[in-house]
Amino acid sequence: MLVPQPRDLSGRLALAHEYQSRFDHGTPILVDTMNNASWEALSKAPNLGLLEDQGGVVRAREGWFDRPAMEESLASLGIHPRNDQ
């Protein structure tokens, strides 16, 4: 489904909420500001997945988020994801 780019933050949040309700996979969705500061800083991927440790070090990065692959990355670090999501 193609949708127009939101023109303001409320539109961006509404689109993220719609995505989450349609395709809920138990993963938090973070929404960038309208100036795309996070997108600019983190490598300009449209559906970026990052695994960051408690110290803020990125341990895994996916250009297109894939939950099973991220769970493998977690397991490789000895972290087992919760199954209550």
C-alpha cells in the first residue's frame, strides 16, 4: 500500500500507529522528528533495525529490520528476547 509522505509530526505518528496496528510484531517503533536527525545520524535506512547495548554501543544493524535476524543477533550476545510481546 502506497501512502503519501506525512507533512508534519502528527501525520508521521499517525502513520506509524497505523503500521503498528496492521502489522504488529511486538517490536517498538520509534518515530524520527521532521528534520530526520536520527535518520541522518544512523545511516539513512528506511526501516532500520539497531541493537544497542546498555552503554549505547551498536551491536547489530540491519538496513531493513527483520525480527528473526535481530533475535539471532540477541542470542549471539547471550540475550534471549522475551516472548511476552
